[in-house]
Amino acid sequence: MKSKLLSIFSYIESGLIERTVPVRLSLLAALSGEHLLLLGPPGTAKSEMARKLCHAFSDIHYFERLLTRFSVPEELFGPLSIKALEEDRYHRLTKSYLPDASIAFIDEIFKANSAILNSLLTLLNEREFDNGSVRVTTPLISVIAASNELPEDEGLDALYDRFLFRYQLSPVSDESFDALLELNSEPEIDASKLDKLTTKDIDAVQCGSASIKLDPTAHAIFQKLRSFLADKSIYISDRRWRKALKILQVSAYTNNRNTIDKWDCLLLSHLMWQSPEQFDELTNWFTEELNLDICASAKRIEKLLLVWEQQLFDDTQKHTHKTNIHGEKIYITPQGETTTQHEQVSLAERDGEVLFLSPPDQQDRTNNGLGYTLCELEDMFFDDKYKQTHLDGRWVDVQNYINNTQNRLVNRVEFEALVDDYYFTQEYVVNQQAELSDIYNDVVALCINYSELQIQLESVETDNIWLSSGFVKTAYCKINNMLPQLIDYQQRLQSLLNMNRSLKIKKKIHDVEL
């Protein structure tokens, strides 16, 4: 069965771009005897998927119809029999119409009016059709319905609920646009050579899957998901929960397993939303529940790492400034001599001429460190006749200006501090090491966890025919891309631990710190 389904997937997906998930949901819905609702704009291959799904089955009838506000029951259920009316009987000629179909595609399903609605509900749910006074069983396997938008009329809620599977389609992404343009260059798979499904296959799948149970992890997910949906005020009926379980049973059975595992439960994200926005909430919930959010883990570790790298850098740069016996700080001159002065100040000269600062109203009094000679000072800032300039509300002549030593340009040479190693308390170093070790061990555990998840997701991508794209593929790609970054964080944390071990500790002799 599994190999047959894989060949059917190849056929239906051929000629369709970025439609792997809805294609597989459509076939899973058919095998489970359920219906699929596709939401999305026109031109997104909704009807094409339905037609190809029909070709996956042998000896069945296909029905397709676009509903409008003016659609009448005859369009779906067939015209009234004139002969029957002559005999005072109400009877429809259903051959080649929906009651005669096994696979059907109904576009703009929510345009259904009250004249159509009741018969359609019975047909979808019970697979029966009231033809006059007789209720007949129909061969309906699955209906794929499409709509551009969700129903606004509360009278359509029952119809909306009949579609267990729901999927929102979008136009092809920019990344796949070139593939879309080149579609006609690829040869299509011949449906006549396909190993097709039969109604007996469907019966066998449903019968064989009925006894499959949830494993403990899957059972826990059901319980937690129910609480989550209740907290979000998303109402899920008992009937939908039962049907959802049936879907997962079929999933496990067709993947040759005798229990439902946690990965099968990912299909619930397509069954448990009422509005498309809730689908994102469900996928986020599964991401957290299955510990797949490697991006959040990496972001958390990165924040801690940056803080600790700055802290250890600061610690390794710490030194003790040496002092003399009087407690004065000691510096060393460029000539290698020690002094208690922190700098050497000398008057600046240029070619033997004394240099001055410009008046205080200038933005840069030093002239970019070049200063001004007396001639330059007079020419630029003092008047020619009296050799005066206006400062702080009074006139100052140039002689008084240059006699003020504060107006002289000086050269400053800062001396290097004479330092010794900084000694930390043992408690500080030990506590720091303990915190770093905890973070390091956390990252090691994360690397192991995500490595194992990477292997599991790769296995699911390969072995689970219903989950080989979509959520699983996205999660795998994220882990594959981010895991090297976590490994790099682990190495950086190891370097920080080494830096911590290099910090010097105060020694104690007889409880007295030295």
C-alpha cells in the first residue's frame, strides 16, 4: 500500500508547484472517508488537484461544479424526472451528478443556499441522499471544496464543520516562480499506467487501522492540545476529536506502524483550526511541545554568551595599580623611570617660537594641535591698530593675553601606570565558574537534543508519507542551519571557562587574605 501511495503522490504532484502538503492531505482525506476544504485565491490549482485525485482511483465517477448565489439544486443533485412527476412522484435523475460521484470538487462551496444546504449536509456526513421519499446510499468517498474566504453566515457553520481537513493555499512563492514558468517543459505522468486505488483498498485501510492506538507520547499530546485549544477558546467537538483520531490511525497504518506516535500528531494542525490565523498558533504550539524551537534556544544562549564574554574580557583586563610606601600611585616614564606624576607637561614650540591657544570663543583653541605663533595670533584674532580683542565683556591687549600662562599651548605626555596582577576572591571565581558550567552543560544538552531531533526529522521526512513536507521539512531545515551555531556557542563557552580558570585568586594564610 505504501509504495502504491508514493507512486500516486508522484502522479498528482507532477505539474503542481509547492502543493505537496495539500496533495497528501487530499489523499489522506479520501482514504479516511473525510473531506478537504481549500481556502485561497483563484488560480492556485485547487480544481487540478481534485481532478488528479479522481484519476488515482479506478472505476469511480468524478463530479465538479462551481456554485453561485443563484445555483439551484438541479446543478448538484440532478434534474427532476418528468416521468416521475407524471406519476405523482418526486424523483431526481442523479446519474453523473453529485449523488452518483465518488470524488467531487465543489468550488465556492459557501455560496450554497438553503435549497441546497440540507441535502448537501446529509450527503457529506451520512453519504446518503434523499431522492423523493427514498433515502439512497451514495458512493461518495471524498469531497474537495474550495472557497476564497471563510463563511460569514452562521447558517453555514454546519457545512464548514463537515470539512475535517482545512488548508490555506497561497500563490507560488518567489523562490519557485522560475519552476512555475518552466512547467510545460516537464513530461506529465501517464495516469493510465498508474497502479490505482480501489474502494476495496479504502475499506481495507479503514478496517486495518481501526485497532491502532495512541502511544504514551501521542496520548499526552492529545491531552495537552485539548487544554491549549480550550485556553484559546477554540471549540472542537467530540465528533471532530474522534474523527481526528481516525485520521491518525490511517496515517500510522499506511506507514506500516501499529501505534500512533508524536509525529503523526502533527496532522492535527490541519484539523483543529477554525480560522487560518489559528493554524499558525497550532504550529507554534507543536514547535514548543516537541522542543523544536532551535531559533529561540540559540537566541537565549547568544544573549547569555555576549554578557559573559564582556564580563570575562573586563575581568582579564583588571589590574592593581602599584603604590609606594606613602600610598601614592606609581607611573613609568618613556625612559623607564618611575614617578608619582601621571603625566609630563611642557610648553609647546614651533621652530623655536612659543605657541599659544586661540581665544576661548573658538571651537578648537589648539588649531588641531598646531597652536599659533605670536604673529599668527595677532593677525587672526587681534585688531591691527590697538592689538586688542574682546574677551568676557572687556578688551584685552595681546601682551596681557600671552602673559596668561593658561593661553599657552602645552604638550602632555601621559605616563603608563605601573600595575600588578589583579587577584579575585575565591568565591567570585568559583561562583562564576559554576554559572558558566551550567550554561555550557545546557548548550551541550541542547546540541545533543537537536542532533537527535535532526535524525528523527530526517527519518520522518523519509518514512512518513504524509509528513514529508511542510512542518517537518521546515523544522529540519531550521535545525540543520542553526545547529552549527549552537556548536560554535559551545566552543566559545569553553573558551570562557578557560579564561575563568586563568583568573588569579587571593591566597589565604591563617584566614588572613594576602
